[in-house]
Amino acid sequence: MQVIPGQVKTAELHSWLQSAIAPRPICFASTIDQDGQPNLSPFSFFNIFGSNPPTLIFSPARRVRDNTIKHTLENIYATKEVVINVVSYAMVQQTSLSSCEYPKGMNEFEKAGFTPLPSEKIKPFRVKESPVQMECIVRQIIETGQEGGAGNLVICEPVLIHINEEILNSKGGIDPHKIDLVARMGGDYYCRASGDAIFEVAKPNTALGIGVDALPVTIRNSSILTGNNLGQLANVQQQPVIDPAFEDAHLRNIFQYYSITPEEMEKELHRYAQKLLEKEQVQEAWQVLLAGTL
């Protein structure tokens, strides 16, 4: 199917975009109005866009149904300050509750049961329950339009970042399993960044991978290996060669039982290599695949 913006209702397009562009990190924004009244609201149009200077952008979009703006945006125009709190699984239900459109002046900290903490460099409060809280100065607001659904890009510079030491690993970095973040999907769906949802993908920094186009044809055209598998194999800096010292009992069994049927043996070799790749054993997978070329 094809969706052409401008030829469908904004609400429908909004739903397509939110479902397709996901998961999205959540900016739990704490602001105050000119009278010092706190406001707390989550936004999923949010990300990091630089580290020197540190730059975060979130967008309190104009409401699709009636073209009104959020109290958060009103407060930011008035004060140019915001605390961006990240959202962990332990606080997601309360965070969702705070998104209710309470009347102006209502304290969402109290309604959602969060604990306000004084900030050190700006006036809005931090959320104690959040594992990372970033005190930010608003540098610029870019309005992308004036109709319902238009974005308002709030460009923020963190001036002080508070990190709960309980989420750190032994090297002092943030442990993704401990921070246990959540993100927004489309509709009412969220996702949780924990367990099997967290995985590593080896990424070369200065060295170049050989590329899928450099893989042997039998590997590149495999009916067993997936695109992800090919990406793993092609991420080596040079194609491995057969290691005479490589020993593997399962590999010997494959040769023993399938030597008289070369096509089936190749499939079994590729299946075994795939299992090794699932365990991030790339060099071993290469040796298994190269053994099939002998």
C-alpha cells in the first residue's frame, strides 16, 4: 500500500508514522510556569542530536484534534528551561498517567505520584524516580507549522546531568540491563529494553568490513543464511583462510553423514554456521563455511 501525505487525514497519517517510526525514546519533561507551578508530561518525539555542545530535541506537537498546544510548550516559551527525565520500566505506568490532560495549574507530580527534587542550575524540578535527569537550557524553538499535528522542535542543551549510580556497570558506564528503559511504539504500545531485547552488533570504527559483495558466491546466495548472518560474516576486515588447526566435532559429523550428498552437506554446514553466528562466534562460522569449499 502507499500513503501520500496531504491525501489522508492528519490523524490517520499521525498513526501510520508513529507505528512505523518506533521504538521512540521518551522525554519526560518537567517545566514550571511563570508563577512557579510545576508541570510534568511525556513526549516520544525525542532524541539526542549532538554531544559538543550536548544537544537534545523534543517536540510537543500541536494537538491533531483541536490544534491546541501543551502546557509544557507554554512554559518553555515563558522560562526557556526544562528537565528531561528518562523513563524506566519501573515508572512507565505513572508516566502514562501524567500524560492526562489535567487543567492548567494542576500538579502532575502529585497526580502521578512522583517525587519532585530541586534542580541545581535551573528552576524546574527533577523526577526522583527517573534514573537519569538532565537539567537543560532551551536554546531555540522551531515551529514546523501552525496546523494540528505540526511540531515544535525544542532544542535543549543539558547543563547538568544526574545519573543514579545503581544503573552503572563496573566500568562506570550505564548498564542497559540496569537502566531498563522503555520506549513508545504506535497506539497504546510500548517496548521494554531488557532481556533478549538487548543485543550487541559489532561495529568497525576505523577498519572497513569486506562487504557482502566480497563474500564467496555460495555464501552470498545461501538459502539458509539470512541478511543479518551475511552482515556478520562481511564485517571482518579481511576474508579468513582455512585454519588447519581448527577442530570441531559437529563439523566432522556433518562430513561423515553428508559427504555423499554435496547439496545437503552444504545446507548443513550453513545451518551450523548460522548457529555459531547466533552465538557471535564469527571466526568459527567462517571456518565451518570454508570447510565446505575443500
